[in-house]
Amino acid sequence: MEILQLKYFCDAAEKQNISYAAKLNMVPASGVSTSIKRLEQELGTPLFYRYANKIKLTDRGKIFYENVSRILNELDGAVKEVQQTDEPAGKIVICIMSCEKTVETAVAEFKKAYPGVDFELHQRVKNALNADFYISDEEFYIRGCLKTSLIEEELVLAVSRDSPYALTESILISDLKKEKFVCTNSYTNIYHRVNSVCFDNGFVPDIAVTVTAPEKAIKYIEDGICIGIFPKTEIVESPGVVLKKLDCPKRKVCAFYEESRMRVKTNQLFLDKLTEVSKAFMASEEN
């Protein structure tokens, strides 16, 4: 039984996918599959149920995963703790699925204080395998997962100043079912959030235009082509756009990370900075 063999097993278990584990470890999928089969033979019990496109832990597999993942986290943390230097250095990898501006502000301020630290920022999970932090308003599971709350905010309706909604005091989301929407791309948390909110109110939004970032939506809204639902901190009121309050649950954005990574001083310092910037941002919004 080898450490790498155990890592393949845990990586595959977390995403219920052999190909994911192979890509994460930069080895062929056949190598991961063979390694796990050898592990099962050594233990004398199957660890996974195998289906056409995914795998699922057996009951014994779940017990084995819980224990092995804890051991691997401790080992990973011990290695990082030994390797770290007194002066913050190295690279922090972040997958930003929510609050891009807030994270980028924290990165800029951190780089100014610690120029020896580099950053690698991604928007898609598949491009940020094994990241140090995942910023999301949806639950995100990784091995040894912890989370820190960053922002809790309202969703608002963005409409043209010429829209009848601009003068409407109370707007029901169900009233928007015949409208055309502008939204960020389908891999973003905002897209998922808008679809979820509309679905909860009995309809699927007609997303006529997709954009790469909320600020790119302003022109379509000003011209009356579309309306948009956005988190309050990610859309700004402009001369041609009015933001209206909606009666729907707030979104909660958290930083998700492996517990072992907090043994690295640089990561802990950045999490502190990210939390500080998020609190300042929320305070400014309230004022």
C-alpha cells in the first residue's frame, strides 16, 4: 500500500470520477484504475461501485476514505509546514466563482504587502485543480474542507431607467417570467443563482444575452434590451440603470479550503486579508 495509491483513491472518491483523479495527478486514467484495483485486492474488498461514467463508494469504501483522507491531510500539512519560510513566499492558486472584484482587491493589497507571493487566478474549477482557495456562493466539497464566510448580500433587479419596473415599488420575481435576461456565462455561480431563483418562482428565465462579467451587462440593460438579476456587490447603478430590491434569499459567499493548507503561513495571511477586504466591502455597501 503506497501513499500515491491512497491519493489516487481519495481523489477519485471525491469527484466520483477516475478521469478527474488522473487529470489532477497528470497520469493516464488506466494507471489510476489499475492502482485502485490493486488496492482493493490488497484490502480484500471492493471500494467502489462502478457505473458507465462514474464510480461510487461502497460502505466499506466510505469508512476507508474517511480514515485515509484524514491521514493524507495530516501528511500534506506536515510537509507544507516544514517547507515554509519566515517571509511569505510561493504561489497561491484561487478559483474565483463569486465576488471577483473583492478577491482581486484582496490580491492586489496582499501583493503590495508581500511582493514575493505570486497568484494564479481561475474562474473554472476544471482549470484550477488542487487550488488553495475556492470562492463560491454554493457549497463546495474538497478533502478536509473548511470554509470561511466572506459576504452575505441581496440580489437586485437591474433595469433601464425607462423601464416600467424602474417606477414600481414592489417587484415579484414571478412577474418577470416574460422578460428577456442578460446574465453571466453558464459556468458562473451568478448564472446558477439566477436560474435557481426563477425556478423557485415557477419559470425558467429567458437568458437572451450572456456576458463575461456583470459590468458587461450594463449596456444591454441601459438600452432596454434585457433586464438582469445580480448580486448587489457585483452590479453598479449607472445613469441609465436602476437597481430594484427583490424579495428572495440572500446569497452567502464563502472561501473553501483544505484544513492542511492553513498550516502554511502565506495562506493564512491571505485568508485574513480576504476576510478583511470582504468586511470592508460589506460595510461600504451598507453605508
